[in-house]
Amino acid sequence: MKFQILKFKVSKINAARKFNFLFALALTFILNSNVYAMHPLISDDAGTTGTGKFNLEMNVEYANDNGDSETQFAATLSAGVRDNIDIVLTVPYLFLKAEEGDETFKEDGLSDISFEVKWRFYEKDGLGLALKPGIILPSGDEDKGLGDGKTAYYLHFLATKEFEPLTFHLDLGYIRNRVELRDVWHYSLAAEYAVSKPLILVANIGGETNPDKESNVHPIFLLGGIVYKINDNFSFDLGLKTGLNKAEADYTILAGIIIDF
């Protein structure tokens, strides 16, 4: 799973120096704020966990943008309160590194925690439709570039269609940002191909509005990866995301494990 959404952060480091971080997070989580359909995908799906069941995702994402880097560790817990309703909590931890001239700045700490509800309101003939409202809490230190500093709200429309062995996911979202930043519209399309029972190939393409009001270049990404299911309750994944323009991070490496119980 895991929405993963672009976050724009204006950070202050060493008090007097200011510079902009513009990264695609997971980042997923986070990432960050959103939960992915099947990590390493950025697009979420219309599936839910099921009544009384839980899903735990633990993942790491390393993004590099022209030498500056961001590493995110995130844990996401989904709980099925009904067959078609999940509640989801994502807790991310960030490591930031940026260079300015001959100086290197590093920060790390808890980032913005997100809470969301996924409601699948339609399911028939392999087609699922869902809505996912959520809230991003300002738990990260804004001055260190670890958080946005204000509460944000979002809503995603999700559609999943199965054509065995292929499955497609459409994710359309909106994030309400603070006044200083532009509101974000998210759009992405993902595909899964079941090569065999344990092995799934995944691909994802999409983009978002650049939250920086001074920029008219909006980030666009392309992602490819694999998911390997050890058994029905445990799987691991690996992915590579690349930016298709200068507003997106040059590349992002994603890896994670998923446990169902």
C-alpha cells in the first residue's frame, strides 16, 4: 500500500541559511503522509484489509536529487474495522542531507504523522472503487525541514480493475496545503503483473502539482519494481523510481516488507 504524495519543505538550517527541499517522499508514506497500494507503488488501490485483520508495512526509501539526499523509514499499520473500511496510521522518520557550497547540512527526526480512512463503496466484477480521506499532523520539526509545520488534509479517489494476471490502479487525489504553498493535485496509474504465485512485477507513472508557487514545473515520475510473496502473510518488495523532469528527485530506491495478521 502506501499514497505516496510529493511534499514541499522550506527549511531553515543553521538559523541564517535557507534553502528549499523538493523531494518525492514514501512515502509513502509516506512519506510523508500516504499509504501505498502495494509497496513500492506510489498509487494506492481500492482494496481493504478485512474485518478484524491487520496489515503492517515497514519500508525504507532513499531519494537523491542533484547530490542532496533524503532517507525515510516508515511504519504503516492498517486495521480493518469492516470488510470495506480500514483505518490507517503512518509514522515516518527522516534523515536529510544537503550541500551548500563547501558545507554539508544534516538533520534527522520524526516527520509528519498521517491518519486516514479508506472506504471501498463499490465492488463488482473485478472493479473496486474507494474514497480515502486523511489528515497530516505537524509532528515533524519544521525548522529542521522534517515537517510542514501545519495540519494538512487530503482526499483520494481510488479505482482498481482486475484482468488476471493484470491488475490496474487509478489514484486521483487532492491535498489542501497551507497558504504559503500551492494545493496539490495527484494523478497516477499503476499496473501489477502476476508472473507466478510468489512473484509480481509492478509499474507506476504519475505526477503532482508542484507546491512551490514560484515554479510552473510539476514533478512527474516513473517507477518499476517487484513484489515477492514468501507466503500469504509475508512479502518483501524492491523498486526504483526516477524523475521525468527536474521537479522530481533524480532517483529513489524503495524497499520494504509487508506482514498480514
